[in-house]
Amino acid sequence: MTSGRGARGLGGSLSRNALLWIAAAVVLLVVLDVVLVAVALGRTAPQDGGQPGPIPTFTSTPSPRPTPSASSTAAASAPADAMQSSSGRHLLTAVDGSVAWRASAGVCGGSGEVLQHTTDGGASWQSVRLGDDVESILALRATSSSISMLVAAGPDCEVVVRTSADDGATWSAGTAGAAGAGIGPDGLVLKTGTVDPPCSDPTEVFQGDYTTAVICQDVMEWRSGTGAWVEAPMQGIRSLADAGDRYTIAVVGADDCDGVQIASVGAAKVTRTSTATAVGCDADADTDGAVTVARSGTNVWVWAGKSVAVSSDGGATW
């Protein structure tokens, strides 16, 4: 009995001790919490004295952006061999010994046509923008104040004349014949209208005030007004330019000229026996491609394949 009561007394004593320890721990935690709160309040209370610091500002340096390059109204210089003609014909017109225009004579639905301008005797060429509706260029004629071109325009390839007085920066409707005669999809385009060509594959046509001449394979076809065509055989003839009462012609394959021979033939009363008189020889001309001649005064230009040359004495020397 006595031992049992002793056991119960030990258990009660332990329970009271545990409660005391718990109570002490709670009190300690409460005190610690009060201390922490007081410290926090002290740190966040307003400070007396001292000037307020400046409000911080932030600046950022923008990343550099590339400056867009200015677009040029004139296209880059093109080499002399940059133009290819989908029809095999080239067009050339000269203003003087330094200024000329050239183009590839294309066909409707072909690749984009190109018109080019030189002011340094053909050393460099600047491409000129055309209207978006231009399908092909059929003829060119330049003066000191303007350039006119006969073109096939739009989906129906309507043949019209376009003229520019600002070196091709802008174009307006031109008058019939201002660009000279051309070879169009339906025949020879003359000032008076379109007529059938005298041969199946003409390569060039020129119309003056009274006469018309057409270059065919080894033949010059000629007529006065609206008369009958006269066939004048001329071996190797490739191109023709107006020289007043005579024509200046370009010939390849001549016995005494390895390049392009420049010759002269009368422009009136042409017959089957009309012959050309040799004037000079551009011995360095490339005869593998199209050959085109143009003339202004005594200045004769030859665009032959990949080469362009100018003679200042009517084609006698190059």
C-alpha cells in the first residue's frame, strides 16, 4: 500500500514540473515577440533632422538603330554587257559624242525591259525606271531636251509613245512618230500606222520624212512614201542610221574588216543594184551578238555584242 502511494506522488510531481516549464517557455516567447515588434517599429518610425535625399532617377541609353540608307532615284551603273534582248534586237539613239540611250527590244510577256542612259561616251550606263505596264520597247529617239520611246504597254500590249523631258524620271504620253518607227507585235509601227513588213523577220526599221528602210537578212528593203518595196541585197548588213540624204550602215563579215564595217549608201532612189561605200572599220567590235549603229552629226556609235564604241569623224576612225 505504502509503495503504491509513493508511486502516485512521484507522477503528480512530474506533471507539475512539466507545466511549469511550458509556462516559462510561453512567457519567454511572448517577451521575445514584444522585443522584436518594438525594434521593428523603431526602424520604420520617421527620422527627425537631416535633409531628404534626392529621388533616384534612371536613364537608359537607347541601343543604336541602323539609319536607313537613302534610296537613289538613279539605278546603279550597269556594264556594257548587262542587257540582253529577248527578241535579239537592240535599240540605240545618240544625242552627241557623249550622250546616248539604248534598250533591248523585247517581246510582250518576256522579261522586264531595260532602258539605259550614258553621258560619258558609253564608258558607263545608268538604268532608267520605266512604267510598270511596259512590256517591251520597240523604238527610241533622243534629242538634247527629251527621250521618246515606242512601247507595248499593258496586258494587251497596246503600242503607245512615252516621252520624258527629265532623263526618264517621269514619263508622259508622246506624239506619234516622236520615238521613230519600230517593229511591233503586228508589224512595222510607222508614224502613219502599222503596216506589214516586207520580210518575215525584220530586225530594224527607219522612217524618214519621205522614205522608209527595213533591215532584213542580208537585204535592205526600201520604199518612197507608201510605194512598193524595193529589195537591195547587201551582204552582212545589220543596222542603219539616218545621215541626211544617205544612210550610215553597219556591216559584218566584210573582207577588209574583221569587226564592224561602217559604210554609206544613198537614201533616195534605191534600186536592186544600189551599193554601199566603205567608210571605216571598228576592228574591235564584238560581232557575235546584235549590232546596232546610231548617228548624230559626225558622231557615229556602234553597239556590237558586249562593246560600245564612238567615232567622231563619221565612222572613219575608232
